[in-house]
Amino acid sequence: MTMGACDRVRKVSAYHDGELGAEEARLMEAHLAECPVCAGELRTLRALSGVLSRAVPLEAPEPVMARLYATASDVRERVVIRLAERLMAAAAAVLVACGVLLWTSGRTSANAELQAAAWERAAVTLHVEAAPTGEDQQLAQWIVQDLSKETGND
Amino acid sequence: MDLGEAELLRRARGGDQAACREIVERFGPGLLRLARSLVGQPADAEDVVQETLSAAFRTLRSFEERASIKTWLSRILLRQAARSHRARYRREAGALDLTGQAEPAAPAADGSADIGIDVRSALAELSTEHREVLVLREYQGLSYTEIAEVLGVPMGTVESRIHRARQELKARLRDYLP
């Protein structure tokens, strides 16, 4: 006897996989009770899944798992080592930058001391050592002029 | 170790060896089964899984956790399996053999060796699109939503392809079916 077609047979696969919503599954179950085409399709799909399952073993052999564990260990070690190398390179770059900063700030401080000495000397001696040619000498001139006004020594 | 996926990933990213082993333990057997269904030779299937896990651990930081670990690994494995096919094709100069018949199996009392060969042969005769959806469902147990995510296709396409793949397999494996 040849089974007729049913337009709902395409949904039997989704029902077999548990992919129908609750209401749709309930309606399918009611339909399966009355439709030999769809009921036969469901039986075949269940048998097919069983055949597919038997054909490919579920368990993984121990030597294969050991190889996979070794792969994970090896890869993670290499990733961690690469990360450590990058961090060390970054730390070295920071140290070099700090060293450069310290060296250049030291030179600036030395120049500042020389500048301070010039106006300090002018403030103490009320005498500008040289004609004001730059900011430092100009400042010394002003300080001398101010201090002279205060002491009445213009 | 009984960790949720988020914590497992966090530890593995930090280089925790125990977490990495846990990932292999949880997902390795399923990946191997999936690879065996896609790639004919057992040795090639093991290579595919090893390459999958290697790629996964190297790129752990880029995994955005929008999908499950299983879905993510399945996606990587499909790419590795495709590469394995192409490599095998080049090696065999066009004679791509996915039937596993190059590895003759001793007939078992329950015929399990025959069924394995026949199933792999039938799967190999499916189109790539049909084979992938079917093995992801049957051997990885992924939902239609997860399969759609792995393959980057709509869920309706997954449902349609699985239905058609099963109709083809029914015809090719009818000797094993009631």
C-alpha cells in the first residue's frame, strides 16, 4: 500500500528534534495520532538517528584525548610566554623613557640654577653684572630697580 | 571542576592549565565525533580536532562569548574540516575519498564496521550544506538556533536543510531502516 503525502510531514523533522514550540508540538502530537504518513516518518527519523549514532562512536579513545590535552597545554604555554615577553618589552620601554625624562629634567634644573644665580646675585649686590640681553638679565635689572626704590637708593 | 562557561573561559584566558584541560574534557569527545562524521579517516579527524583546539586556545581572547563554547568550537571545526578536505583533495589529485574505504575494517559480529562505512559514505554524498547541518544536529546536538549561528544562515534554512538531508539519507541507508 502506498502512503499518501501529507503537507505536515516537513514539520516532523523539527518535531523529532524538539524544535517546535509548545503549542505547535501539542498540535503535531494530535496530528501524529491520526496521520499514518507522519507517524511513519517519525518512526523512520528515529531509526535514522539511531543508525547515525551507532556509526560514529561517542567515546574518544584515551590516547586521542591524551594528545588533545597535550595540545591545550602546549598552546597555552606558548601564549603565556608570548604575553610575558610583550610585558617585559613594555616594562623596558617604560624604564628607558623614565631614564630619558630624568636626564633631561636634570639638565633643565642645572640651567634653572644658573638663571636663578644671576638674579639672585643682582638682588643681593644691587648690581646687574651685565647689560640685560635676555629675560634673566632683564629680571635682574627690574629687581635691582625695585629694591633700590624701597631703600631709597635710586 | 564544575565551572560555568564564563568562569571556565576567564580562567583559561589567564593560562590556568586546569581550565584548559576542562575545556578539552568537556568538548573534545563531541568535537571528535563531529570530525569523524565529516572527515573519512580517523587520523584526519584527530588532526582536525587537534587543529581546532589549537586555534581555539590561541584565539581565546578574541572569543566574544556571544555564542556558547560548543557553538564557537563547532564553527572552528567546520573550517578546519574544510581545510582538511582541500588538503586531501590536493594530495590525491582530485580523487577526494571520504568513504573511509582506504582503511579496511575487519567485519564485526554486529556489522558495526559496515554500518560505519555505509553511513560515512552516505554522508559524503550529501551536499556540503546538507551534511553540515545534519552532523551538527546529530553529532553535536546543537539546536537549530545554534546551528544557524555556526553556519551564519537563517533558522528556517537550517530546518529546511535538515529535512532534505534526512530525506536523502533515508534513501541511501534504507537497508538499515524499518
